[in-house]
Amino acid sequence: RTVYVNGEYLPEDQAMVSVFDRGFLMADAVYEVVSVLDGKLLDFAGHMARLTRSLDALSMDDPLTEDEYLEAHRQLVQRNGITDGLIYLQVSRGNPGDRDFVYPPKGTRPTVVMFTQAKPGLADAPAAKTGWQIISIEDLRWGRRDIKTVQLLYPSMAKMEAKARGADDAWLVEDGKVTEGTSNNAYIVKDGRIITRELSHDILHGITRAAVLRFAREAQMQVEERSFTLAEAQAADEAFVTSASSFVMPVVGIDGTPVGSGAVGPVATRLREIYLEESRKTAI
Ligand code: PMP
């Protein structure tokens, strides 16, 4: 693979970042994942807007313009021959000096790293037809989950726990309410209404979430932005998750309890179709 590091395109085994980089030592970094379908970028502007928001929240300089990010995305798609896949982008605070809790001086150049992950047939994932089994686990992450930092150890542990128990993913629960999935936003459907937690510091403001809710409303579907309990989810007609890499993915079981009929439902199926169709139209 050809990867991007600070303005250079290099073979992956020649790309280097300092051992003192605060992204590496302190998870002082933010990231984005943009999906690629037919060689085009989905929801690119949304991901760039959230990147700016994450950087601002951490008082980190943005080293590139949106046009430069776009050019780098396109270069990586082209140089790696990506038809369907993902582009990972990370901006860390950098650090030319020694390990220190104090930020490096203003003007220190952040480190920008980007790479591609080829995912042939990304939009036709077989799991979209069968749905995911989910376990629940306590949400032990920090209090600013709206900032897309690379502190992914706890979500990673939760995902490992899900796999160990034969499930596909975990939903995180705080004060009895579902916050979100390890790497996706969580939804239930009850009596035709789509219910998903309201935006706050407690969850990541999913770019796919924003698009899916917009399409749902445009299709005259009822949307309720509020938190819900696990019991409510287990008694729902349908459940699903959204993310840039899984689009809309049905959830058919929660902690071993089937959701609705235990099969993929019509609302999740329709939203997945609408999302893929509409976002392909605006892909750049
Ligand atoms: N929540 C969390 C915790 C995530 O990691 C992600 C994916 N990065 C999402 C939600 C979904 O966000 P998006 O639709 O922007 O991919």
C-alpha cells in the first residue's frame, strides 16, 4: 500500500512517525473514516466538518485545507486502486520534543497520517441480510465521546468481549440507557417510529446518523431522538446501527433475546437501501 504521511506518499513500510508523537504516547489524536464506493468518497464534507470540530475541541491546529484533504483522499484511492473500501485519516498533535503532559508550543506541526483499506463488495456485506447479534456492556469511556479521538481501547475491549461470546458487536450502556455501539450509533424501531439517542457529549455525532435521519424524515418516517433502555430495545420491533463503514446494519438479537421476529426487518432494510442510493448520488 501507498500511505500518506505529512504531505508525502510512501510505501507503507517506509512511512515513519516519531516515538514521541503525542498520538502514540497519549492518544492525543483525532481521526475520521470515509468510505469509498465505486472509487468515490461518501459524505466527505460531513466527515471534514466533524474533523474540524474535533480539532477545535482539542485546540489542535488543522494543518491542511479541505481541498488538500480531498486531494490526498483522491490520490490514495487512485494510487491504491481502491474501488470499494475505507480511507483512514488521523491528525495527532505531533511533538518534536520529549514526553510531557504539557502540549508542545503553539505552531508545532501536527502529524497527518492517511491510509486505505480495500473492502471489495463493501456495500453488499452478507451480514446486512442476516443481521448482527449484540451484547450489552457497561459504558466506561470518558465523558467527551463527541470528540472523535483515537482512545479506542475500551471500545476494542468491548468488541473482543462480544466476539468471545459469539456476538458481532456490543452496545454500551450508561445509567441504564444505551449510549451507542463500539463504533456505530444505535437505533430501535417501535410502532413505525425510529428511536435513537439525542446528540450530546455522550455519543459520537455520526455522519451516517445525520444522513440516515435526514433521509428517514424526507421519506415521512417518524424519528424520535431520545435515549432508550436495553429492555426497550429487546422489546422493539427492529434494531440497527449506522456507521461510515457498515452504513445501516440490522441488529437481530440483544444479549440472546431476539429483536422483533429475530430476522432483519423492513425499516432497517429500507433505510440501508435509501442511504446507499442517496449517498452514492452525492459521492465525490
Ligand atoms: N459512534 C462511535 C463510537 C463510532 O466510533 C462511530 C464510527 N466512527 C460512530 C458512532 C458512527 O459514526 P459515522 O457514522 O460518522 O461513521
